Amino acid sequence: MIQEATLIEAILSIRSQVDFLWQFFVTAHIAIFALLFIYDDAVENLNIIARFLALCGIALFEWINGNALAKTYLLLDATIDQYRALYGEASRFQPAFFEHFVNQSFADRPAMVLVTHSMAFVVILLALVSREFIQSRRNRRQGAPG
């Protein structure tokens, strides 16, 4: 039988892995969005092959990071299920702790990961394919009578 302390340590470790993967996703996208929105002149000079390769690289990153997050969430959910099965008697815990730790479920998180990663990829795709997606506001400001 798995010790309670070992399961709690595993749950906290897996949660740390989830945090790391989200931080990696956010950090990578801050850099990508900075390139696309701040240095848009550099992106505008990319030819079609360079844009295609950039999109392929970003799609690969989204797929790898998204799968890692989804699988980590499923592992976390399974670990918490195991904890509940072995040690999850409600009478052992304060109600708030039971609700927010023992009874927590992460089964719906892979769908959330799919949505966030897909939306990020679509924004990047639009920014690389259609430069007007980024430049229209700047062009209006430059063309406005002043």
C-alpha cells in the first residue's frame, strides 16, 4: 500500500510540473508575440518558406507542450483519485480542505489545454499569414491627419 505522505508528495510534485509547463508556454508565447507585434517589420521581411517553417516549429511546440500538459493533468487526476480511494474519508478533513484538495478533479483540464493552445496558434497563424491583422491599427495612426 502506498503511504499517505508519499501520495501527497507525488500530488504536489505533479502540480509543480503542471505549473512549470504553463510557465514555459506563457514565456514562449510572450517571446513569440513580442516578435510578431513589436518587431513586425522583421516578420514582414520573412518569405513564404520562412513563415511556413516558423509555423511548423510553433505548431510542433504547441503539440508537444499541450500533450505534456494534458498527460500531466491526467496523471494528477489519477494520483488524486488514488489518494481519495485510500485516504479520502471526508471525516478526516476540514470541509474546505476536502473540497479543494481531496475532492479536486482535473479531468476537464486537457480540453482547456486544447482550447488555449489552439487559440494561441490561431493568433500566431493570423499574424504570420495576414500582416494586416497586426498592422491595421498602426497604419490608421500613421495615416490619420495630425
